Amino acid sequence: MIHIDNFKTIVDKYNVIFFDAFGVIKNYQGLVPGIEKTFEYLKEQNKEYYIVTNDASRSPVQLASSYHKMGLHAITPNRIISSGMLTKEYLYLKVPEGMVAYLGTEGSAHYIESLGLHPMPISEVNDSNIDQIKALLFLDDEGFDWQQGVNTAVNLLRKRTIPAIVANTDHAYPVTIHDLSVAIGGLAMMVENIVGKKFIRFGKPDSQMFMFAYDLIRDQRPISKKEIVMVGDTLHTDILGGNKFGLDTVLVLSGNTLPKDVDTRITSTGIVPTYICETAVVEKDMF
Amino acid sequence: MIHIDNFKTIVDKYNVIFFDAFGVIKNYQGLVPGIEKTFEYLKEQNKEYYIVTNDASRSPVQLASSYHKMGLHAITPNRIISSGMLTKEYLYLKVPEGMVAYLGTEGSAHYIESLGLHPMPISEVNDSNIDQIKALLFLDDEGFDWQQGVNTAVNLLRKRTIPAIVANTDHAYPVTIHDLSVAIGGLAMMVENIVGKKFIRFGKPDSQMFMFAYDLIRDQRPISKKEIVMVGDTLHTDILGGNKFGLDTVLVLSGNTLPKDVDTRITSTGIVPTYICETAVVEKDMF
Amino acid sequence: MIHIDNFKTIVDKYNVIFFDAFGVIKNYQGLVPGIEKTFEYLKEQNKEYYIVTNDASRSPVQLASSYHKMGLHAITPNRIISSGMLTKEYLYLKVPEGMVAYLGTEGSAHYIESLGLHPMPISEVNDSNIDQIKALLFLDDEGFDWQQGVNTAVNLLRKRTIPAIVANTDHAYPVTIHDLSVAIGGLAMMVENIVGKKFIRFGKPDSQMFMFAYDLIRDQRPISKKEIVMVGDTLHTDILGGNKFGLDTVLVLSGNTLPKDVDTRITSTGIVPTYICETAVVEKDMF
Amino acid sequence: MIHIDNFKTIVDKYNVIFFDAFGVIKNYQGLVPGIEKTFEYLKEQNKEYYIVTNDASRSPVQLASSYHKMGLHAITPNRIISSGMLTKEYLYLKVPEGMVAYLGTEGSAHYIESLGLHPMPISEVNDSNIDQIKALLFLDDEGFDWQQGVNTAVNLLRKRTIPAIVANTDHAYPVTIHDLSVAIGGLAMMVENIVGKKFIRFGKPDSQMFMFAYDLIRDQRPISKKEIVMVGDTLHTDILGGNKFGLDTVLVLSGNTLPKDVDTRITSTGIVPTYICETAVVEKDMF
């Protein structure tokens, strides 16, 4: 029923490629086999590329370094756009100074520290400091005790009218081929529902994510949205968000969306990619 | 604006009184002061009464015993209708045998054991026994590690098409005068949202809760819904559920709904009690 | 993958059969072919049966008469339990007198009139009578102009704190083999969302619907839920509601759920019928 | 409790002002009295300003002309950013040719026509042309019969996997001081819920709306988000959206948010404007 396109043919039609990370470039076992050939081809062809990822657990430098360790050197910090960076921009513009409480690892708090704000782990929030907290960030599902952390977050937001920012819109993420973990976006959704306040969410499918990458290019040269294609494995984030921002989109079947389900899922969600490819790998002999 | 009624005058008009527990009879500090006088009056006047509670953490015998320890002997196990009892009835009718996984304390598992089913704490679910599990129960927010328990529940329900039963519909409950804790109903809502399956919920405002109490009376004598009044402190559970079941309702201001908010809350929710009283205490000199 | 059961074998195991109407007994073309044989068999075998339907557009007498016209005389008014009857019981218990505004046909208003209340079509609500209205009923999607009716309903509920009752929980219903119409439950959901108040809904899967039928039997003789089986074509109403009430359930594939989808739908919703049958027809040669 | 700021003092701190239209510049009776003085002051002070509005019922030329008729000549088409323009950009980028069905007035269809696409009113969609339709637009709540239009939209989206675009995210809008009308965004929400597909929505609080205005300025000169302030009367659209995009925000009390409610609404929603002003009027003697 569905038409499977050749990824190289698609790449040849655009000047800029946006890639989702998980399910496209890497998975729980490491790099998607052969993906380095894609980046060789992109360089050879002088194409621009960016990684657009709902990951606020680490800084772009740390994210890039994790690709380098796996042997992929083409991904440099300046090519990574993360929902963490949008969170940082928000703090820069809207929270000039003070304490910012967070749920996540110590590492995830670098977005707060790098602005000169004072990060406070949710476990340390108590009656003596609650009045000095200027914002609450949901950064990562690791690094804190869920029961203590979630309950403290609920009571902090009931007592204080401060912004609550969710730096990752995903509700769950794969940890093995069979298993999911609830993501910080899932915990944040529960807290939001209980306190009844409106949270601020950064991450695909929200267009602010795409705009951030688009603006980076635009700062250097004129660009039209027609020159860009978004490549992702998830209909509800990568494809919906890319479509809404006005980009052409490629759904790859190497992650969240399985070949046997793709037809049903497109029909039932109404989210239609411009192209469908098995993977984002450009085969060597195709060069 | 609002009219405050005298609780004794209301009691005099009905033959049967349904009481919510938390915020009406007891709070985080113990019994609501003077509430024993209400039950003395009910006995004197030969009125029937039942406690209708979203509490699945303990058996009716344990719940009654906790009132006795606080000095209130009028509440006996046969007068307690809990969402745990509906869960037990469901298991009795729909899960004839096998293992039932649960999130909650060991104590909350008595509903499973008392039917001859085999309770399995969520922490013990693994690949070797997952295929033998017949149902998953959300019983209590205590007794398990949230991160491990919630993630195991998510993966169990993704792998197995079994019923998921929530024995307490509340999303949060008060632990001190200032603080809430997320209830098992809140965690279950997050898991349901992530796995995308339909859970079965027992507890007010669902009418099955009221029907259970109504049926207990009806087994002994003819009864009309017009003879019953429901007394509670929460618009969304006690009052909405009582109204929908066709009962007259009393909102008391000794718990969840504060005197200063009652007017706004009724108008904004559209949930209107038949009467509003400060507390459910019948003053001695009123006898 | 799925096991298809023989409907006669199932019927033989129970004393009481609850049938959904649309998709089980009738469809947009008339009776399901052969369904009259089922009712002959039920009579022969002395089985009790009830029609449990989310239909508030007509009275039980009118509904029964529509079956008689199609040639099915086994369905008499006393065997029909409709969400309209629950609405009527609610009005009887909670709205003693006065004007009741409604969206629906004049015919659907008989539930209001038969109680001595004064029905007022939504088109006649205006500033001069708005203060006398005691409740708003959503009865049927026909009989009024949608734009005028929906806007009047929104403003009525913003100005007056009165109960809003939805007599049919369905959001849409089939009008031909290819086409749906939005049902009054769909319009009510939109109005509820806009005014932000809590509506009261009657109809499957809510257990009050099953309880009403159960109570009719119980008034005459002792009955256990284990003696009853619910037969329906829709997982989210008939099967979910039947399961939750503690009944065994039969999904038939003659309506909403197509044979090719049944496996996926059960897995994705987690709503599992006890049995699956092609239709509810008992073949003659099986007697 | 709340601090009321002087609007002129705020204007003096920023280089660019974004204004919501309804409730800020105009209301159901015409212009907000005195608002022309604000625009005189802005010109005098050489401030840039844009109208950022969830209105897709008319083109910027028609919208500007309606202000001119009321006597406000400062608002020119190039200063109006509407959700209709985002819809037009989407069509330009993603729907290269063909028929586009729409719900709305003939006037609202100009966004389709101006791109060389063929607009088709929802009333004309039928079995003979349904296969040629490339997208469905929700533009305006006027111009079509709701029952026929909504049901046709439901069936179109069930039969065809095409994008559904909502050009106005509002669910309702004020028509007099006392009454609301359901907006096209409210109808679209009902249709989306019934067909279960994902719609694309343009309009505040979505950041794409703010980005469009921001990009217009950026095309001409460098700009920082710190130079811009967003002025609106609605917490959930103007203030939430402005805050999330990183702008400072002014809530004015001349529209949706009443002075008596502002404190409660901010606390209960957690949406906090940078400033609160009675109106956006700059008084003459303040110049």
C-alpha cells in the first residue's frame, strides 16, 4: 500500500536536513548501523544538517561527545538543537536571577548554572527556601526519588505561583527493544493535571523547536522552508511538528514506527509524512 | 450569598445517611471534634448510616478498627463501603483464578488474598512470571518504589492484554493542613495515558459505589432513594456522585472545600449540593 | 488469533441476556437478518432478556413499536432499558417542579412531560424565562438548529448554575454503511468543554445503566450477576460497561467492530470481551 | 493584592509592541475609548507595533479597513499578523495544488484563492468530488449550516487521510457584554475528538504566531526578544503564548479578564503577566 522511498534520492532534493536523534541516528544498542555513511555523503555533497532532539538531560557538548565515543564525529555541538536549549533561552529571557528548582540529574542542571542562576534539586526544597524559588524545571526522569520529588513538586506549585517548565515533551522513551521508561514529560503531565496550572512545554512537535534551528541558519544566510526536510521515526513529534512548521518530512522505520504498523498509524492519526524510508542510511555504493 | 443549613435539621428529614470519611468524620489530626455526638444522635433516632469511602488501602475490619482506636465505636465493618470492596467484587466475578499483580502495601493486598487469588507485588513481576498474571490492581500509593513500580506497570500492560483496575479514583489526598500527596489514582491516570488502554475505576463519583451501599439496605427492606442523604466535603466526588445517583446531598465545609471558596466553586463547577453545612456535627444541646 | 464462539452455546450458559440495540438487533437497513430466531429460541428456552440502549430520543413504548413495525414482536416496552429512563429517574428524584430546557425533538421531550415538568425547547429560551429554568437536557441531535441551539445552551449554562444532563453518552452514530452523524453526546461534550462545568451523563459504559436493568429483575426474584451476559457491538460502551459491572460479555461483529479490526482493537484498548461471535443470531437448525 | 501599572511607562521601556485585537483595541461596541491616543503616542515615539490576532475570517486588508471605518487609521494591513496568514503559509508550503474544502464564509476563503488553490465550501463536498480534496480548513463559524457542515467534515476526514487545519484556536468569543458564541476552534475540537485524528492548529498561544511577527521585523533589522512586549486581555492565549516565546507581557483588564477575577485567575492558572494595566490607553496629558 505504502510507497517506500530511497533516502539518498530525497537528500539530493534538499539543502538542509534536520534529523531526530533516537530511532534515526542511534537506538538503545548504539548507532544505527551504517548511519556514518549518511553523514559522509552529506559532507561530500555540502549539505547542512542539524540534530533536533527532545533531550534536556545533557548539554549539546555532552550530547556531541556521546556520538564521538560511538565513532560518529560528524555531529558537533553547534549542530545540536535540544529542547534543553529552548528551556535555557526561556530562563535567560524570563528569569533574571534567583533559585530554580528542578527534577533531574545534576548534569541536567547545567542549563540553569550556565546562566548564573542557582539550581536547587527538588529534594532540597523545603519551607525555609520555598519563597525564594523563581521557577520549577522538569529536566530528566533520573537523579531524584520519584515519590519524594513528585510530591514536593505538587506542593511547591500549589503554594507558589511560579512558571513550571517541561524541557522534554515525551511521555515515555524506549530503554530496550521491549521496554519503555516513563519520561519526565509523563511525570510533568501528572503533576500539571493534579495542580491544575498551565505548564510551559518545550520540544517537538512544538514549532519553537524548529524555529530555533531555522533561526541558526537564517543568521548566516537567506533560507526558505522549502530547502529543508525533517527526518524522524515518530509521527506525533517529528512528522506532525515538521509538517506544521511547513517542512517536508521523512518517516523512517528504524525506531518507534514499525513497518507492519505504518499504514494503519498514518490513517488513524491523519499525520502524513511527505516520504517514508526504511532507514536514514545512504548506502555506500549509491554515492 | 450561600445559605448554611443546620445539620441536625437535615438528618431529621432522612432515614439513611451516607458519610464520606476524610474531611467529614476524620482529618489528618484525628476525628473531627464532636463527631461522636452525631453518631449518638443517629442511634437514638434509629437512623441507618454508612461510610462510603474511596479507600482501598485497608479492609473494612481494619478501617473500623482505626475508628475504634480514635474512640469512635459506632463505625463497624458492616457499615463501611469502600472502593476496595468493589474491586474485590470485580475480581470475584471476572478473575476466577491465578496471579494478580498490584501496586500498594502488603495490607492492601488482602482484597486479593481473601478470594483465593495469588497477589504479586509489582516489584516481583518479571519475564518469568509475566505470562501468568491475570490482572493489575492499583491499590495504594505506599508500599512500593514509584520509579520501579510505575515502569513495570507500564511494560506489563504493553505486553499483556489484561484488565487494569484502579481501586481509588482520587488523584491526590491531604497529608497535613498544607500538603497533598499524589494518590494511586493519580499514578494510574499517568500509566493509562502512556499505555493508551482503558482502565476500570472504582470509587465516587461513579454510581457503582452508591449502588453497593444501596443494595446492602435493599437486601433487608424496601428503600427509596428519597430516604437517603449523602454527606461529603468534596464537590467532584461526594456531591457529583450523590446527585447523579439521585440522592439529596450535603456539602460540609470541614475538609476539602473551604467556606471562602464554596460559592465560587459551586458556580464554576456547576455541581450543586442540596444543602451546605459547616460540619456534620450534631450539637449535644440540640437533641 | 481470536477465537469465534457460537452464540447459541453462550446463550445456553446464562439465564438472562442483555442486548445492545444498534449493531446487534438492528442496523441502518432494518433488523439484522435472522435475529427473530434468536428471540424465538430465548422464549422456547425460557430465558429472560433486556435491551440496554443509549437512546433517549424516544420512549420505550415508541422504541418497542418501531421493532414491531419491522416484524419483531418479542421486544416489548417493559424489556427496554434506555438512557432516557435514567434521565427521567434523575428528574423525578432531583427536579421536583418547573421548566426544563432541552435540545432534541418534541418526541424526546416526553420524558420531561410525563413527570409533570414543563419542557421548553432550547429555541424558546430567552432573557424573560431564563431564570425559571431548573435543568438543561441534551436528548437528541435532531429537532433544533445546531448553531442557535448550541450557542443558547452555552449562554444558559454560563448564566445559571443548573444541572446539565446528557441522556446519550455516544459522540456519533452510523446513518449509512459509510457515514456517521454527530450525536447529542458529541455536541454536549463541546458545550461542557466551553463552559467548564461538570455535566451528568447517562448511558453505557456507566454502570447506572446496567444497574437499572439488574434492579428490574431483582425486584421479582433473587439474581446473581453470574447469570447475566451482555451482548454488544462496541468495545467502549457495551463491553467495557458490562465488564465493569461484573457481567460476562459477548462482542458481536455485526456492527461497529469489523472482523478485520477486532484483534487490534482489543489489544490497543485493553477491553476484552469474554466471548466473540459473528452475530447474535441463533440459527434455526441449531434448536 | 495585585499591582496595577501605568501603560505609558511600560511602552517607554520597549521598542516594539504586539497588541491583541479583541478586548484590547476593540470590543463588541467598537473601538476601546481613547485607544487612538495610544497609537498617536507610538508614532510620536517612533515605536513599532503589530496586531497579533486569532482571526482567520478576513484578510489583513479587510481587517485594516474595518479599523479605518471606526476611525483608527494607524492600523495598516502590513501591521496585522493573523492566524489566517499562518494557514496561508502552510497551504503555500504543503498543498501545491487542487481543491481545499473549508468551513467558513466565502470571505474567509480568500486565503485559499489567493494561492491559486480551488476553495470548496463544505456544503458542496460530495461523493463525486471527495477524492480530489487535498485539505480541510476550519476558518470561521459563520457561512455554513452547522449540522450539515460538521457532519460532512466528520465523514470527509474518516474517508480521506488529508490535513485538517484550524485557523483559529479560540473555542468561543464574546458577541455582546453578556453572551458568547462558539468559535470555529470549538467546532474543530469536537470534530477532532470524534474522528480521532490530529489536527493542525494556528493561533495564540502557539509560538508560530509570535515567530511570524518576529520574523517580519528581523527581515528589516536585528531585533532581540527583550525589546518586545505583548499586550493582551486573555491569560491562556496572549499571556501564556507571549511568555513561552520569551516576551514580556501586559495583561489589560478591558476584555476577557475582569478586575475582580484577575488575582484568582493568575493564581489558579499559574499564568503570570509581567505587568497588569487597566487598559492599553495612553492618556493625552501623559505625553
